Amino acid sequence: MAKQPLRAVGEGERRPQRRKVLTVLEAAKVGSRRELLVAMRDRIAETVSRVDCPTKDLSPLTRRLQELDRDIARLDALEESEFRPPVTDDKFDASVI
């Protein structure tokens, strides 16, 4: 998700509502692909952080956590590049140098 630059709030303007954090089930049913990945990442992070997480599960869960984080970063980068205006090259003027 592209980050919005900070700006002054206009008169009578309200801040946008924050989106509800979806569970994995909710994200799978009604969420976007990114919301599903975030819900899965958060669920796995919660499980790995627990003291009673079985040792045999730590390695595969940690690996999956890294994969999900990488996938989310890729989606964010793709979304950011889609909304970036195209760059136009100016004509080269050697006399300016």
C-alpha cells in the first residue's frame, strides 16, 4: 500500500477510518490477497512468539513467516510502481554543462 504524505487536515475533514484487522478466515473469505497474507503472517508470528510453540514447528513456521513477509513486500512494491507517474526525459542540452 502506498504511503500517503503528511498534510494539514482541512476544515471539517475527518481522518480516514482505519481498516479492521482481519482474521485469516475473514481475509480468505472477503479480503484482498494482501490482507490474507498479512493475516497469515500475523497468525504465524503470534504462534512462533508463544512459549508453548513446539520446537519442531519453529523452523518451518519461521521460514513461512519470512516467505509471507517477502510476498507482502513484493505486493507493496508492485502497487507502488503501478501508481508512480511515468518519468519523462527532458531533451539533453550539452551547453548547460
